Amino acid sequence: MAFEGLSEKLSAAFKKLKQKGKLGEKDVKTAMREVRLALLEADVNYKVAKQFVDAVTERAVGAAVFESLTPAQQVIKIVHEELISLMGGEVSRLHIPSKPPCVIMMCGLQGSGKTTHSGKLGKLLKSQGHRPLLVACDVYRPAAIKQLQVVGEQAGVPVFEMGQGDPVEIAKKALGHAKDHGNDIVILDTAGRLHIDEALMAELAAIKAAVGPDEILLVIDSMTGQDAVSVAESFNQLLEITGVVLTKLDGDTRGGAALSVKAVTGKPIKFSGTGEKLDDLEPFYPDRMASRILGMGDVLTFIEKAQTQFDEKQQKAMEEKFRKNKFDLEDMLVQLDQMRNMGSLQQIVSMLPGGIGNKLSGADLDDRQMDQVRAIICSMTPEERAKPKLINPSRKRRIAAGSGTRVEDVNRLLKQFETMSKLMKQFSRPGKRRRMMPFM
């Protein structure tokens, strides 16, 4: 996950501070040297890292310690606040004018994920009640139009295309089409290059002049580190972008781009891509990201993800089953599917508070284990799922063969389910009932 290395190094630096009952100026500066080194190793722009450390040091040395905080907690609090400020301070939302259509121009280098994230943005806006239209303005890259059509179909968003025509004319005609067909948002998927050149920028400037976009979002790959910041700076100078979409924050990236891009360009990160699915696009919340970097978790995003996947009526019915101790393997399968839709285990764990995410990040969190459990349950008959005690040795062999697993794997699942059932029975006793989220 992004920021994993940075989180570990910051935790180590703060751990040394916590071991001291009283902090002097020397202690703070020593810790800040480690913080600066951690930021540089995370690929944060060196000027940004220096300014950040200077700001924290100045505040930490001269700060009055709150009665409710230890000196070390006070430093962590200051670092948290400065991280939030560094990434923009508050969430930056799309500017949608009162008179439709709103035109969003997506730009960036080739391979940054413009087409996919145009589809993701379209799906997100559609879920918010808008009627977006995707427009194929990339007429150079082979199969770019077809890719956008496939993504649009998956997202349930219509696509406007005119083949290998003039991108400027396509953008203008798309605007008229949107007005005629009631689309209130137009998302232009423009062409990219392997590097910034005059022809690319001239075309993008011509599209901007022709349709006057309300938003110009630069899609940049966070895996490219400092290069991403340089790209953002160049595009901003030539096009005056309004925001950034940072992709691949779920990958093995050091995360320096997220911490540098706002400070270098002055333009906020508006969205972050956190996975390969079309649902994996989130508004960028600086405060939540700062909490995750410092190992404080991101409970709000966790709850929002859960709310989108867990139906309230279904959850109440599940809680009732827990209380009556009627939870079976069919219910377990439903919970697994809902949890799987929330993202990978690593993504979910990274949102847990209290440093739990950091402690578990190195654990063997293999999503294939969840897939294996699902395969085993799916190989059972409805009767076996409802009454696991019916599963004798011959049935276990059949289930193992059907799911491509071993009998030992089937036994392990049944043992886990039995343990889970005993816990449910304990919670169902009077005086011990409490609200639980089944997937936990």
C-alpha cells in the first residue's frame, strides 16, 4: 500500500520521542531529521520536505503542551496538522456550474490511466444523480476509442465518438449532443503522449479554448514519484489545471507525489484511484490520508465503504440471526462477498485505527485465502451450508475436489465456523447482547 514505508519510519521516529518524559529542542530536532529522511525516501520533493520539517520544528519547539497530551503526543499532533495542510487542508470538490453541462477535461501522459479514470469518474458522478457523457477525444492511440466504449458500458455511462476525426471538433459536437440529450456533465478523454511535447499541448490548448472546460483534471501515476510532480508542474504552467487525479495509490508506491503535488503546483488532489475496479475512485481527503500515514487509520472511509456494500435491512436480518444463533455457511458466503466488494484485505486493514493497520500490514493478508473459502462453500449443497454437521468424510472429499482444495482446508473452514458459532451463542445470552458488524 502507498505510504507503508513512510508510516513505518515515522512510527519509529515517534516511538523514540515517546520514550522520553520531557522533550527539549535537541530531541525535537533529532526526531525531525529522521522525519525529513523518511519523507525524502518516500520520494517527497526535497524543498517540500525541508519546508515541512522547518514548519513542524518551529511549532513543536515553541508550543505549549496541552494538559491532555504528552510532549510526544503534542509533536505527533503538530505533524498531523502540517501533513493535512501540506496536502491541501480540506477536500476539494468539483466545480459544477448551475447551468449545465459541466465540462471536465481529463488530461495527462500516455499510460497514466486517463481513459479508465474517465470511466470511474463517470460512474461516481452517475451514482450521485448526474447524467454524465464520456467523449472520445483520443484519436491517436490504437483502440483508445474502443477502450472508452468498453469502460463506458461497464460504468453504465454513454460514450460519444466520431472516429478518427479532429479532437477539437469532436469536443464541440459532444457539447451540442449533451445539451440535446440532457447530459449535465461532459467528460473529455483527451490524448496523451509518452512525454510532454508542443503538439500535445497545442491540441489540449485548442480544446480548452473551444469548449471552455469548468474543470481540467490532470491524471498522474503516483508510481512515477518525483516525475509525477514535474509532469503536474508542466501541465499546470501550460493549461492552468484545476486539480489532480492521483492513480495507483493502492500499489507499491512511496506516496511522495501525494505529499508534493499541492505544494509544488498549488492545485489540489481531487480524487485518488485506489484499485482496478470502476468503483475504486474516491474523493481525496487530506485529513484522512494524514491519519493513515501516521497509523491512526481512516475509520470514516471504512464506514463509507461498508455503507455502500452492506444493505441496512440485510444487516438487521443478519444481526437477528446472530442473536438466535441461526447463522449458517450461506450467510457467511454473503458476508464474504460484501467484504470482498469493499476492496482488498490490505486496503481494509490500512483503514483500521490505533496502529492496527501498521501491525497487520506485514501479516499474510492474501486475498486468495478468501477466494479459497468462497470456493469451498460454493462446492457445498444448500443443505450442507444450512447444516454443516451433515458434512461427513465422504462429503468433505467431494467438496475438496469440487473446490480444488484439500480435505484439510475444508476441515479448517468448518472448525473456524464452529468457533464463530460458539462466539455468536455467547453474545446471544441476555446481558451480553451488543450490536456487532457481522463482517468484523
